[in-house]
Amino acid sequence: MNIQIYCGKKNFDAQKAERWFKERRIPFQTLDLKKHKLGEREIRLMISVIGMENLIDREDKKVKEHPACYYDRAEMLIPAIQEAPWLLKLPIVRNGNRMTQGYQPDEWEKWE
């Protein structure tokens, strides 16, 4: 199992996810999106698994002010996310081609 936790600023759900994997002694890698630049393939995988409509944090006031909040095509959304990863609703937890968004221990249990 190769777990990656994509997070920006340490939010509560990211901390809970890290704790969940630590308690089960499952190794994971935390990818801070301020330092780790997302590649096009990573974003395309996120879009295919999570869905384009769920990927962006449309509840966030700052995100609502960004034009990407209203994009409906992946070709427009991918460069926007590469430039501004804070648009994403985080954390995103990845295990190979599987991904979840937010704190979802029920789903992670199935990965083991």
C-alpha cells in the first residue's frame, strides 16, 4: 500500500487522516501542495475518480472569487489547479488509482 495524503495548510480532516493511518501503522506520505507541484496526470486521475464537480472547494469564499470555480472542462481546470492548488477541496488521500476526498476511514478500511 502506497498512501499519499495531499494537503495544503494543515486542516482538521488532514490531521485526522494522518492520525488514522499512524494508529494502524500504515506508512503514508504527506504531500504539501505549497511545495509539491501537481502534474497533469495526477489532476486527471483526481478528476476521473473524484469528479470535476467535487474537486474544487466551491464553499470557500476565496475559491468562489476565482474563475476556475465556474470551469466545466478539464482542459481549463487542470492549468488552474496547477497554478492555484488551494482551489482543491482537501485532503485528498490516494492509494494507487484509488482516491478519497476528506476524512473517509470506512473507504480506507477497504484498501487494507
